[in-house]
Amino acid sequence: MAKGDQILQSAGSVLLVDWPSRDVPETLVRAGYQVFVKGGPGPADYSAQELRGEEALARPVGRPPEHADLVYSCRPIEELPDVIALARQVGATAVWHQSGRDSTGAPDPRGCSMTWVESQEARAIVESAGLTYVEGPYIADTVRRLAIHK
């Protein structure tokens, strides 16, 4: 079983630090994860994503969650140290990093492509902090493939 599959099957909560499309938070919420979002640079820029009827909506919470099992990030590699600090703060054991680019480097909401050097750099940053690193496949597709319903 792939590392990402194992992480998603054992996780109950996810903190999102940006995402390439609404598909990510909506898919995670619909699968039954407790989903939090860091929606800006400020210390109070946090919300909880909740399913209300058929719609996934944000509810401001004004602070980081007390706990998240997984931190998902679609931010540049240079921001990984801040993502890791946040992951440690909320007790996460893994960081799922997505580039948001296809193999040509063009923007792609499902894209997880990085050069070998970028991939190794990101992995080293995350794993040196004692966290598990995942960079692909696209998290929403993985949740759908696993047919997870928490």
C-alpha cells in the first residue's frame, strides 16, 4: 500500500495550507475528514470546512486547530519550513506537498510534478523535521480512489 494511502486511511483531520482548486477541500469534507484551512498570513486566518447539505462551506474559527493528523500544502518549497512549523504545532505526523504543476511546469490543479532536485529538496526539508513526506498523487483523486468515508 502506498504511503499516501496509509496516511489518508489513518487520518481523521487535515489542515490545508492553500490548495490548487476547491476540489481539494470539498473532496476531503465529503469523505468525512475534519478539514481546517489556513486562509491567509495572519494568526487568525483559519476556518473549518463543513458540509451543509450538499455544499462545503467555510466557518471562520480564528485560530489553528488544536490537532490535525495531516498538513496538506500547495505552496512553494521555500515555504515548507513555515508549513513544517505549523504541522508540528498541530501535532501532524505528515506533510502532503503538491506542486500544482504538470510535467512541463505549467499550472495544473491536479499536478504534482517537480524536478528531481525539487522533490529531493522538499523531501529532505520535511523528513529532517521528523515528519512523513508525500508529494503525490493528487490528494483528491487518492481519496476518491480509496472511496474513503469517515
